[in-house]
Amino acid sequence: MNEGDARRNRLAGQPRPLAQRMSHIEPFHVMEVLARARALEAQGRSVIHMEIGEPDFPTPRPICEAGMRALQDGKLFYTPALGLPELRASVAGFYGSRYGVRVSPERIVITSGSSAALLLAMGVLVDPGAEVLVSDPGYPANRHFVRLLNGEPVNVPVGADSNYQMTPELLEHYWSERAVAALVATPSNPTGTVVEQAHLARMASFASARGGMLIVDEIYHGLVYGGDGETDIRTRTALELGEDVFVINSFSKYFNMTGWRLGWMVAPERYVRELDKLAQNVYLSAPAPAQRAAMAAFEPETLAILDGRRDEFRARRDYLVPALRKLGFEIPQTPQGAFYVYAKCSRLTDDSFKFAFDLLEQAGVAITPGIDFGSHRAAEHVRFAYTNSIERLQDGVSRIEKYLRA
Ligand SMILES: Cc1ncc(COP(=O)(O)O)c(C=O)c1O
């Protein structure tokens, strides 16, 4: 009996084992926090939600109306895998009007959330064993996308000294012969911090000089408020740097369309045909009603609603950051955007995971433990999301204060 037969005999009648890569894919711990919070609420307890990573605002009316028209008109067939041509043109137009950057609609790929854009980008770049640099802490799905393709995520530890972001120095330090890409999110989840344009430029040219690629996740663009001492809060896109970057974006956050599952990517032209093939095979097309609804996303009326909500997010940040500092959380730099505060809690606990669950049980405040975003000093950090009204945030802060006093 050869080795293959022996293995088959050994496994006969047993449930098929999982693919090995699954041992590297972790759940979002925040979902556990949310499930526990919902269970407490079902028992009648009140919970202040500061764990949820999506805007609490409903999708703006003009977008919903455009979506309803699509349903009424029966425009519900597959679209081209790259997206509706008119939506690709609208996204390109938005880069012109908002950023003053000209982008060809041909380079725009409409995707099923930016999640699909990230997966497609990795799909065309990552060979088995190839390395992709990601920030730690960072959005957890990124390293799992790399794993799904049998690549190796390289966690680049980032902290207060680098504004909780990858820097050109860190990128150069961690870049190896096997590296094919580095991914940065600006503003970042979980830290809300922004990468300077000059840093993006240096990172992009370092990667491209080595045949690699910088992927810039701009999903929190539009939600930038400025940091300490900053007066100019114009957001600049990595597309200013030229064609040799992948830029990822989404209708989820600034546009308040999480559940519609719609995002996009701007890719170097030479990749577009390959991305088209991959999108056809993976999901055929992004949801048609969502694409038609999103046609209203760039209307002046919609943008006015969204910019008003951005100002509300800024007011929440301006309340929350000093309030948390007063409680003993350390936030060395004011986060410039997104809707998160990544706070060091080591003066209050040595185990942020236990702290988060204890806070939920004892005080009825839901937050996300640092472990969700990587392993670098994760036990010393928690993430607060200000996706809740100022009044609820104030209630949350006073509950935390009482909990800490006890
Ligand atoms: C940094 C970052 N990128 C990408 C995503 C994926 O979002 P979506 O697929 O809804 O566009 C998220 C979601 O929270 C995120 O925080």
C-alpha cells in the first residue's frame, strides 16, 4: 500500500478535514461582542454601542429613491463584471470634482463592496508564498485575503511613533525579495490616522522600483476632520501619484451604503482585463440595484447630506477623544478621520480582551478589543467607534467612568 492509499484508508468514513489555510482565518471578535450585546439587550439590559464599524446614518434618500426606481423598472439583470459604464464614468467624474484628479473611467472597477476589490487586487498580484505587507494593527480581513491565496501576510507593527501607520522606513525594513505588495489604509481602521501624501509617494516608488505595488485603501475618504494643529483637511488621493498604485474605495462608509455591498477600485490600466476575468468568475457582477442607486451618490443634493453627516462625526470625535483621555485612556495623537479612536488602555487593564467583555457585562458599554486588528500590543488597546449619537456617547463615557471608579 502506498502512502496515498494509506492516508485514504485512514480517512475513509471520516468527515473531510478542512483545508489547512482555514487554521489561519480568524473570526471578527467584534461580532462576538455584538452578539453578546444583543443577547443582553434581549434580556432587557441597555447597551451603548461603540463597537459597530458602520455609520449609524441611513442611506441618503436620493440614493434609496434611485434604488427603488431600479426595482420598479426591473433593471435587475447582471451588469458587466467591471460595473455599469455610467457608474464607472460617475466615479471618474467624482475624482475630477472632489480631488481635481483626472482618471480614465476605463481604470475603474465596480466591485461588491471594497471587500471584493481587495480580494481581486490580491488575486492578480499574489502568487503562493508571495508576501504582502500589512499594518498591525490594521483591518483584519486583509491578512486573510492574502492567506486565501496562499500568500504570506507580513505584519508591520505600527504605533504612536509612526502615527499608527506604515511609513517608508518601515516598508523598506520589512520588504523582502518575496514581497509583491504593501497595503495601507488611510484613514485607517482601527486607528483613524492618515498617511501623509509624501509618505505614500515614497512607498509607491520604493515598491514599484522592486516590481511591487502599493495598494491604498481609501474607504474612509470623505470622513477626514484634521488632526492636532492641522488646518488644511483636504483629502488627497493616492491617484495623484500616477498609474502605478491600486486605489480601493467603497460606497459603505462616507456614502452610508454598507448593506448595498458596493465598492470600487482604480487599477493600473494593464490589470483591468485581468480584473475583469477574475470578477466574472468570482461574482459575475456587483449588485445591479445597488449600482443604479449609487448613480445618485454623487449628486450635489446627496453630497450635501453626506458632508453634514461628516461634520456630525467630527463633533462626536471632538467630544469623545478628550473625554476618553480624561478617563485614563492614552490617545497620543488625535485621530484625523474615519469614526474610530484606537486607545491605549494599559493604565486601566493589562488585558484589553477581558476588559472589553467585562465592560460590556458590568457597565453595558460595547467596544472592540485590540486583538481584532492584529497582535502588536493588542492587549494594550481597544477601539471605540463613534457611530452613535453624542448623547449616547456621553452616556457611554459616564458608564465607563462609574465602572472604572468601582
Ligand atoms: C479599512 C477597511 N477596508 C475595507 C473594508 C470593507 O468594507 P466594504 O466591503 O463594506 O466596502 C472595511 C470595513 O470595515 C474597512 O474598515
